[in-house]
Amino acid sequence: MRNTLAAAVALLLAATTASSAADIGAVRYKAAPAATVYSWTGFYIGGNVGGGMASSHFDDPCFYCSSATPTSGFFTGGAQIGYNYQFGRGLIGIEADINRNSSFKDSLLGGDDARAMNVGLKADTNGTIRARAGLVVDNVLAYVTAGAAWADVRQTGTEINNLVAFANFGTPTGVTANSSGTVWGGVVGIGVEYALDSNWIVGGEFLHTMYRDSEATIRRADGTAACLGRPDSGCVIRNQLTTDVARVRFSYKFQ
């Protein structure tokens, strides 16, 4: 009886030890959390600031028989709004922006004549409507962009007496060439953006824009065309504006 009880106790201890050893030997692993993948899909809104070069080519059908292409730097700042759609590493989107600009440089037509015209151009407000296509690598986006551009262009021209020997040198003659209106054109560009987190994005962008020609009729003080023997359509100062802009942008992406 004593021997039987001892044998039963020994058997129970052996079974318990074996079970514990099996539990210790079975190493359990927890699955690592899945990495968060950034998505560029969604609406965004933001602002931009930068600078550029403006080239304004002035020409006339030989009233002053002269042309000029003043080029000057300017500052710009504004806002943008858009939508991106990401598919794999590809991205397509659409964006619209509006900007305010500092003044451009004036110039002189007919500088060797007895009379000359100071000509200038302002495009205080401009904007674009562009498509975007790019390549995504995690939270970095490189893209190309193209579309339509518009600008609120105001062209000015003031004729002056241009003979240094006379007392009226530099005074206006009353002849002008002024016009204003919205001018459309085309824009192309490239850019890169970096997502700081799920909402905030910073980036840089370069845009080249060329607008269609605009013109202003050369008129006397009484409002009549100044070119004798020519129709109004041939008595004009033509202008064609081209800009190159580099800007820094920041955006907030909605979830």
C-alpha cells in the first residue's frame, strides 16, 4: 500500500513537470503592427509665396517704329485649392490658384524720336486651372502640371516730348495707349511635395506661363486714333506677357 501511494505521487509529479516544460518550450510571438501607408487622395487647400521674372514685349506697326522687351523681377503670393487621387505609386489631380503680384518694369518706345511713349504693364492678379500627374514614394510626391492661365492685365502708354533741348522735354503730349481686361494663356510646370503628417504638406513649384497678345489703340486727347490714314486696328501698341515663377507652397489635406 505504501509502495503504491509513493508510485502514484511520483507519476503525478512527472506529469506536472512534463506539462510545465512543454509550456516553457512553446514560444509565442505577437504579430507586428502593420506599417501606416500615407495616402495622397483627398481635397486640400493652402497658400504659396515666391518670386519670378516677367518679360513684356511691346511692339507697334511703325507709329514709333520701335519695340521693347523689358524684363524684371517681381514678388507673388496667393492661395490654391485642389484634389488628388492616388492609385498605387501614381497620382492624378486638379488644382486652381489665384495670386497677387508686384509691379513689372516699364520701357520706352521711340527713344530716338522727337516724341516717345512710356509703356508699362501690370498684372496685379492672375490665376491658373491645372491638371497634375505625379509619382508617389511614401510621403513624397514629384509631379508635372499643365493647364490654362489668366491674368487681369492693364497696359499703359503715355507719349512724351523727347527733345532734350526744349523746355517741354518729358512732358505728356496728350497721346495715350491704354487698355485693360482679362487675358488667357497656357501654363506648364514641375513640383515636389512632402507630407509632414496626415494633414500638412509643404513643397516647391516652378511655373512657366505665356499669355496671348493684348493691344491698346494709340489715341489723341480727344479720343480719336492718332495714326493718320490707318484704321484703328492698325494704330495699336501690342503686348505679349511671359512669366517664370518659383514658389514655396504649403497645404492642409482634409481626411
